[in-house]
Amino acid sequence: MRVGREEIMFGNRVPIEPPLCKPFLSVTGLACGSAVDPRIAVIGCGLVGRAWGIVFARAGRDVALFDAEPGAAARARAQIARNFADLAAQKLIDDPDGALSRIHVAESLPAALEGADYAQESVFEQVDVK
């Protein structure tokens, strides 16, 4: 059953069905009738964490990046800026500067999580780290 709502995923609009959207927070804030404009914390700024930051920022969400390695979040934001420039050059993103302005570096885990409605954990696969 279609509920008439859509989510933007990878640049395409796709219908959201209630059984699929309930387990997770939609990056667009539209799934399951949510009107919340969530703030996102991305924990871990490697390849996967940077990719999540791009997805959430492109969807209009404020993103806080944090990594336990000093300087990693700032380097990740700089790499994301280069990724946005590449996406813009290929005409895959309309407002790279606007998307980048929504990505911020958090100096600590508590700072990243402060006010966050959703935390995306993207640290490497090591049990003691998770």
C-alpha cells in the first residue's frame, strides 16, 4: 500500500511504505508522517561515514561529524567538500556549497550527539570500538 509520501534516495524519488519506514528515521523527515527536521551525528569519518554525511547533507539535514582520531573529522569534511565539487562537475548535485554548509565538525562525542535525533555509527568493524 502506498501512502503517498516519497523519499529522495540517490537522487530519485521513491515511495515510502509504512512497514519499510518504521524501523529507521528517514533522512527526509517524511517517512511515516514525521514532521521532524532531524539533526544527524555521524560517528566515524572513514569512507562509509563520509558517504553517510554526504547523503544526509544532500537531504537537507544538519550533520555533526566525529571521529576518535584527532583531526579525522576535519579531514573528512575537507574530503566531502572535494566530493561535492566532483558531484557538481558531473551535474549530480545542484547546491554543493549549501550541502557542505550543513556539515560541521564536532570536537567530542558528546558534542556530536548534543541535540542529535539520529546517530549513524560508522566506525571500523572491531568489537571493542563499537
